[in-house]
Amino acid sequence: MSRDVHVVFEAIDRWAEGMLIDEGTAAKLREDVTRHASSGTRRLSQYLLATSGGAVLLIAAGIFLDWAWPLIDEGGQAALLGAAGVLVLILGARLERGRRWLPASYLMQTAGLGLLLGAFAYSGEVWLDGTPGSVVIGVLALATPIVLAPRAMRRSVVMPAVHLAMGFGFLAVFLDRVTSLSGNSIVWILDGVLLASILVLIAVMLRDPDGERHPWALNAFVMSMLGGFFLIAWTGVGVLRLSNDVLYPLDLWLALTVALTLWGIHAAPAGLRREWFGQLLALLMLTWIPFGLLTAYETIDGPAELALLLVAGVGGAGFVYGNREEIRALMAASTLAFVTALWVWAVDRGGALGAVAALVVTAALLFWISGRTGEPDGAQS
């Protein structure tokens, strides 16, 4: 049982001992807390088991394909992938009818879409671009998210985000199989579609701030922002040949995502606030660790102290904020950022007595802050 639950139980015991509530009310509160905690644990175990089941299914599929692949031609291979995708997708959609099977349903539908996308992409080994077969495959690829997304919007708050992410892959296959566009042109089109999707989702959320008519829009918006990292990197490295300079737009996109997340925590309408925004901030902090180090060392080509300032500074600020808002995941990620930056700096300045002294002083400071933020002597731990 988590420490949060123990804290609640201790509070209930204090209220009962102080005669603030009677024992009957205390018993009901303990029962409600236990039921709520058990529900959260069951949900987590569902997702973990469903993820494990998906991994086992992929392993089984890999073994089967390794056996069957040489026995059939390339057309049969693409058809086999597509049939497997449709089957898994249908099974996942049927499981969605019962709430207890939602984790398995979401993962199966995602796996099914992935298999379909793989089948459409692999069809290039069978039909050359521009041929009738290639055009048919391209149209089917484009039609897949268009046909499936409306159902997902009606029934789920999770799957529309998955369809949006997968939709970029299906659109890329369509453009590659049906048109004569170059790879660079396709990337620019995907960038434009991403930007348009973000703007449309913002408009949807502004018209529905309580999330009553379109509860899926927020998840889809978050997925769009996260997908932006991939497309910016692809555009910068693959199209613009920016090499290390691609870190600049990635850093800006990261800063924008952080700003929007903070707005969601503190200023968004109640219908657009989520408990998991804190975990999203922690994920973004973890992303900043390699981004910050690469920006300092590779893009700016600065000294080790610059990397220390960028990464450890942001980590320290994140820890202070996480401590104030009681976001444990962010505190852990911020601590990792701070320690990683110090370690990288110490390795870069390896053997220098000044580095050793600085690390010792930093450790002493951290111990002192830890003591100052702890409970007073005599308090219960």
C-alpha cells in the first residue's frame, strides 16, 4: 500500500482520536480509501499485464512469421500482415465494450493498427509506386483512419489520440504509393498536417472547455505535441540537413510543451485539467537531460560548465516546483537531471581537485536542504 494511503489512514485515526468524527464514520472512510486504492492498483496491474500480453503476442507473431515467411510470396506476406492487423483490431474493438478489458482493448487496437500500417508499407515490395495495385493500397491506407477514427471518437478518450498518431503513418504511405512526391515533400506535408491538427484541436477545446462534447480532444492534442518532436527531428535532420542545429527547434518545442503543460495545471478550465500533467512534466524533464547536454556540447560547442548550468539549473528549478506542488515524479526526474549534469561535468573535469571540492560542497548543500525540508525533531516519520 502506498505512503499516500497510509497518510490518509493516519489522518482518519487522528480525527477519530480527537473526537472530530465518530468511529462509525472513521470505519466508512477507511473502507472507502481501501476500495479506492485497490481500484488504482488493479488498473495499474491491468495495464502491466495487458502490455506483457501484447509483448508475448508479438513474440508469438514473430516466431510464426519467421516460420511462414519463406513459404509464401511477397503478396502473401503483405496479405498475412494485413489480415493479422484486421483480426487483432476487431478483437480489440470488441473487448472495448467492457470497462474491465479496456487496457487490453487499447493495446490490441494499437497493435492492430501497427500491423495494418506495416502491411500497407510492405506492399511496396509487391506493387511499384504508381501502378494500379499501388494506388489501391494507398487509398486503403488513407481510408483506414478516416473510417475508424469517428467510431473511436464516440467510444473512447484514448484511441482517438492513437488514431491521430498512426494517421500520419497512413497518410505518408498514401502519399508515397499514389503520388510522385519526393520524400522531402512528404515530410513537409506531414508537418503542415500536424500544425493544422494542433490548431483544430485548440479550436475544439476552446469551444468545449469542459470537455463534455469532445472528451478525447485533450489526449489527441497532447499526442500531437509529443509527435511534434519526431517530425521536427525528421524535418531538421532528414530534410534541412541541420545536423546538430536541429536541437534549437527541438528545445523550443520542448519549452512550448512545458509552458502548455504548466498552463494546463494552473490556468486551464477545470474540464481540461488532468492529474497526469505532473507525470507529463516529469517525462519532459527526462527529455531535457539529453537535449540540454547535446545543446551545450554539440550545438553550442560550449564548456562543461554550460551543460551543468543548463541541465542542472533546470533540474533544480523543476525540483523546487515539484516539491511545492507535491509532484513526486517531477521531483525524481529533476533529481536525475541535476545529478546527471553534475556527473557529466565531473567526468569532463576528471581529476581536478576543484571538481572534487565542488561536488563535496554540493553534496553537503543537498544534505543540509534535505534536513531543512524534513519534519521537525520528534515528529513522526
